Amino acid sequence: MDIDTRLLRYFATVAEEGHLTRAAERLFISQPALTKQIKQLEAQLGVELFTRSRTGMSLTDAGRMLAERVPIVLEDWDIALRETRGAASRASHVLRVGFVASAANESTQKIIGSFARYRPGWRVEMRQTGWSDPTAGLADGQVDVALLRLPFPGQDALRVEVLITEPRWVGIPSTHPLAELAEIPFRQLWDEPFVATPTESGWWRDYWLATDERGGRPVKIGAIAQNPDEWLTAIANGYGVSLTPEATARFYQRPGVTYRPVTGVSSSQVGVAWAPAGDNDAVIGDFVRACLRHRTPTTVEPDTRTPREEAGSG
């Protein structure tokens, strides 16, 4: 019997969390979709894996047996998949770099230039994903390394070096009365409808809605956007406002959208991220070293350095 590894991954997350809602947030999918996938796995195996109750999901005897073995299977498969894809890209001297929106802002081209000097003959292939995957393909091995907005779900399981720290601004319809202000206190935005990322993006969505910085005030959702173009269109059409990095005002100009600094809300960061398996990969190490050469002065220095960075400043 052949089982989709995606179903096993979903099962393992539910088994670990013991709760569908928390598992769905970790997996960046909706709870109904996750429920459907678990039922599909049970149907294929012909056994019941969970006992469902109001308090959560508890494993059956069959579920516990599967839960003991699935993590090993998934780990071996992830390693095989990552090494297979990595071997293909290495053979063609291509480094796959994921990103979601503006990558590392204006430093992106400088980073690629430094990497090219470290690795003559190599090419950086930039791969952009939608907002439903804040890891930009890093979590499932689609890319070797990524330039990402921090924080993001799954960050604790990866290696991350902070490169940029910048304030959060707000994108607002140009006709909105608040657009006349030079800067906007976040408190004045609490009752505004917001343009949000998809629910699949988990607590990354909550971060950009600043749910923890509203004094307990609930968020009003005016529209959902999958990517920057949908986001800009929703704001220009007056469906809502949205917090965004300061760099967005430079990279994403659109008629009908005005950007303003926001006070009373925390800053945003950009980091370079890679899987722990890449610690001994000299090519990934050189890319990280290139990133660190162009860290912005406002960024707080990290407590630790990558092995490649310790070897020399380049």
C-alpha cells in the first residue's frame, strides 16, 4: 500500500499537538481541510487513529503504534528528498534561494554579487512563493536557503541569522482620512478593517495583524490576499489597511495606496534561513557569508556565527 507522505506529516502533527486547531496552524491549512486529510488516512489504512472529543484528539492503540514510527520515516524521506534535489542543483551549479516578497530589500543584489565572487560559475535562482508558505519552500526542501520576514512559523527548527531590522508601516487607501497624517498611532487603526494573509499562514498572519499589540481588541478582516498584487489591489479598493515593512513603500508603489509610518507597534526583521542539514554545506555557507557581509547597521549582532563566517570575513 502506498501512502502520501503529506498525510503522514499531517498525522504526525496532530498526534504531537493532540488538537486539530493547533495542528492546522502549524501546517498552514484550515481545520476542516486537516480533518478531511486525517479521515482519508484512516480510510486508506482501514483503522481508527484518533479518539475525538471536545477536549482534543487522543491516539488509539493503532495510532500510537504509527506515531512511534512515522517521524523516522518522514525524517529519512526529507533527507533523501533534500539530498536528491540538492544534488541536481549542485550538478548544474545552481543555488535555489526562496523568498516571499522583497527578499532582503536593496541588499539582495549585493548579496548575490558577493556570492558570485565566492562561487565563480554558480548562479542564484530566486524562487518566490505566495503568502500561504512563509518559509518560501524551505520547509519542504524546495529551496536550499531563503531570505524571509521574521518571525515565521517553523523558525525554531531552522538556522536563522538576522540581516535587517526596520519599522512597520501601514498601507492605507489614499482617500482614507488617516492618510493625511505624517505618522499614524497604531491605536487609531484598531477598529479599521485589515487586509490579511491566508489562514494557512498560521500565526505569521497574526503577526502582521499585530493581534498581540491591540490591547485585546479583536481584528476586523476586510479582505484576504495571497500575494503582494492582491494585497495592493484590496487596499486601493478601500477594503482595508495593512501593516507592512518600511521597505514596501519603496518596492510596491500603486496608485490609490499611501504608506505611512506607524507608532506603537514593534519592528519587522529580515533573516537568512537554512535547514540544520546545511551547516556542513560549503555552498550554503558561502551564501550565508555573503548575506552577513551586507547586514544593515541597525541590525543587532547575533550571539553566534555560522561555521563558515567564523572561518573568515571574506
